[in-house]
Amino acid sequence: MRNITFDFTGRAVVVTGAARGVGLAVGTYFRQAGATVYLVDLEAGPVQEAADEIGAIGLAADVTDTGQVTEVIERVVAESGRIDVLVNNAGNLRDGVVWKLSDDDYESVMAVHAGGTFRFTRAVVPHFRRQGAGRIINVTSYTGLRGNPGQSNYSMAKAGIIGFTRTTAKELARFGITVNAISPSAQTRMIASVPQEKLAQLTAAIPMGRFADASEMAAAVAFLASDEASYITGVVLPVDGGMAI
């Protein structure tokens, strides 16, 4: 884990898609920075194991289910008395060229990425408004900006998150709530599944010549959630070693 720069003592943080990868790295950073951290993921076993590992609270929930999302946020507020940061990281993949994608392939990816981001954001806003403050950080993708063959559903969902980020930033700024996104390029389980030849091509396209460690994504998220970023909203921050140049 990288050096901890920011102090989140006394704050409550919710991270979705947090049983592994970037989500777990983000949760770990916030926990080491003093926050009460709630890790949310679909399967109870893995998310509880991850939570036990870092001293967080693990919650199993389906981000596509409004009732379960509401229960998560209500529990956080009931236990912590507040909620300060939401990190929308939950995602999945159902890859295939567009003429071979099924309705289920399309609907599943849209529901988890875009739908999950929407549902969790909607659920936290009333609490943020009462507090007069809040931070929302969404995880989008370079693919949402530039596209990638075989990922039309994923590209559509991630592009939608960019539009959602900018729109909600405009809607919520007057309440002291900031909404930003990161566009990461990290060594994750999704990257590990890419064939070696394709992975070499992807790596060659990164000016820094490597994929990031997940902890480097966590540091960027923490900055956007910090007091130092209080006047930043509606930004999509590339954390991608220069890919977006």
C-alpha cells in the first residue's frame, strides 16, 4: 500500500465492487486513512473475507436491485450516523462483437455499471443534502471515451457514466456535493483475462509502459474525496499512464 496522504478519520465511506481489485484497494486506502469503510459486493463470502482482512464492514448486495441498495445506505447511516463518500466501482463484463451480443449480455452490463451507479447515487443524495456535503466518485473507462472492439455494451455503459457524472455534478453542486470520475488503467482481474498478445498491444499504447497497481487508483479516488478537492466537480480524471493523451 502507498503512503497515506489524506485523513478521513470520522468519515463513513461506501465502496461498491469491493471484494477485490480496484474496489478493495480503494477501501483499504480509506480504512488506513481512518475512515469507517463499508465494502459492498454481490457475493457475501468474498466481500466478508475482504472486509475482515482490512478491518472494514462487508455487505452483500446486488447493485441492480433498488431495495438492496437502499438497505445498504440505510444501514450505513444508522450505524455511522452519516455517510461522506460513495465510490461507484461495481462492474462486470459480457464481451462479444455487437452482432453476437444477446439481450442478456447487454442488459447485464448496463444494469451493473450504469444502473448500479445510478441507484447508489440516488440513494445517498438525500443524506448528503441533509449534511450539506458529500463526495461521489464514479469509475468509468478509457473504453467509454474511445471504444474497444468486442465491448459495445461495456463502452456504452461507461460512456453513460461519464454523462451521468457531469449531469449530477451540475445538479448537486449547490448542495455542497461533488461528483467526479476516474478513468483507470490498472492491473486487475479483468486485465488478467486478456490474451497475452492483446495485453502486449494494450501495454505498448500506454506512454508509461505499464498498467498501474490498483493502489495508484485508490490514491486518485482519495484525492477527489478529500477536502483539498472541494472545488473540483464534474471532472473525469484519467489515471492511465498517459493513454488518454
